[in-house]
Amino acid sequence: MSFAEISTLQNWADSEGFQYELWSDDSKTLAIYYDAATSSSWAPDRVTVLLDADGNQLLSYSVGWGISSHPREVLEDVQAIFGD
């Protein structure tokens, strides 16, 4: 999720070959709710939030710039919680 407009996100996703849906938080409501931003005037931090099927928050990760190990950690947690 990003503060960018959907058209900007879609152009970026197309150029990267991503085949999943990207969302925009242009009102910055979710970023504030999940503590990725402290107010609507701040740029968001890199945060990953793992939700269950009902939308309840299970885990939250402050990614920062440690992006290289982050996907592995999230995948391991997902497998531990939901199984393979």
C-alpha cells in the first residue's frame, strides 16, 4: 500500500511485472491506524502487517531498510501460523 495514486502504482507494477493488486491509502487512514505514519502530514514508514481472514492484526513488522531478509521472516511466520 502506498500514498501514491492508483494510476502511478499500476504503471510501476506493470513495469516491474507484478501480477498482484496494489492499493492506495490516499487518505492516509490505514497508515495512521497501523502506526506506519504518525499523522497525515508524514510519509509512511515501511511496515508489513499480517492479517487473518477476518482482518484482525496478527503480526506487525517494522521493515526499515532491512528489506532483503524481511520476506523470508514473513513467509516463515505465515507458514507457522497458517501451515504450508
